[in-house]
Amino acid sequence: MQGVQSVRCNRLTGASQDLFESECEPYNRAAADAWLGHHIAAFYGCCVFEVIIDSQGNSVRHEYALGCAYGIELLVGSEGKLYADGLLQTFAHLQEARRRFLAQSIDVRDSSVFHYEDAERFKLIDFRLGEA
């Protein structure tokens, strides 16, 4: 996947395929909305891995669902959890983002937000289908 800066690969669980699908579809939904599309990490699509190596150089492929991975834009800068870090209550632009995600049936309860203090530059990752 040329140009991909960050890859998410789901840990192997009984629900890996369902979880994977519930995480990919929202990127397509959000990207189709001009406002939301500006406030999510770029989505580069699905990919399959043969090998995953941990920081010690050991193969950990047995811990992951290798066909359940997708590439997204690598985001750097200030980061926080939308709910756990109280950002939603603090910033009106994040409240607006939550409202717009919910209108698309996208659950942002576990989302991380980069550049959360900046109403123009903020971007979310880690969302899935749902109505919470």
C-alpha cells in the first residue's frame, strides 16, 4: 500500500471480522460528507498482511486477524480521547462533530482526537458503526 503511513490490524478475537467491517464502513460514510471528511484521518482501504513483527523483532502474526487491517493517515500532535479526557464537554466543535457522526450512525465513544483544540485542524480516528 504505497503512501500509507499508519496501519490498523485487529487483534484476533471471535468477532474480528464483524469488528473490522464495523470500523471500515464508517470511514467511507464520513468521507462522503464534506464536513466530516475534513475531520477524519484519510482512509486508504483494506489490506492483508503475511507477517507482523513486534518491537523485539518477534513474529506476532498468531495474535492478529491478518486479513482484517486497513491503512489510515498517520496523525501526530496533541491527542486525547473524545470522552475519557473530557474533550467533548470542553470544545463546541467536538460536540458538533459528535452530532454529525451520530447522524451518519457512527459511534465515536472510543474515538481519539488529534489537534482537538483547533476547530479547523482536528481529526478523529477509532470510530465504528453504531448509534451511541
